[in-house]
Amino acid sequence: MPKRPDHPCSHPGCPALVPSGIKYCEIHRQQHQEEVRSASSRGYGKAWQRESKRFLQEHPLCVQCERHGRYVKATVVDHIVPHRGDQNLFWDQDNWQQLCKQCHDRKTLTEERYPQYHY
């Protein structure tokens, strides 16, 4: 059985080849640790579950759908600006918005496909 070929590192502009099943080369792996850590280690533990549930009870409709004249129940609390581990930004309720799963998945996919890196 032939082995899958190596592919380029997923970091923008990096030509280094990595084995199948690995996303980043050794040089860029440190910059993308948020993608491989568990949800609870990123701050989404019991306290987050409690606060997000309370937030959704206070704000029951998806803000993206409302902008388009649809009334859809919100099921996810989203960080407007990705916190990337910053606890102050993580818990800042002014940075939270309520979204339905479809809108949240669309927003998250766009953010992950076109990430902004600050050096």
C-alpha cells in the first residue's frame, strides 16, 4: 500500500512539507496551539457553560439571522473578536454575540480559512 505524500504546512506562505495527518511544520506549530488543545483547556469549562447559557436566555435570537429578517433561535455564544487565549477578551460580554449554529459555523470557517497573524 503506497504512503500518502507529504503536503505543505498550513501556515500561510510556508512551503515546508509535513506528513499526512499533521497540519503545521515544527516552526509554525507553536503559533497554532489553540487548534490542538481541548475545549476545557481553552477556557470553555463549567463557568463558560453557565455564563453562555445565561447569555442565551437573555438574548434568544440569532443576530445574523435577525439582520436578514429571519427569527431563528440562537444556540451558540460567539466571540466577535477571536480571543486567541486572552482571558480579558474571552470574558468580555461586549465581545459576545448570540448565533445559531449555522451562522456560527460559517463565521468560524471564514476566520479559520483567512486567519490574521500579528508578529
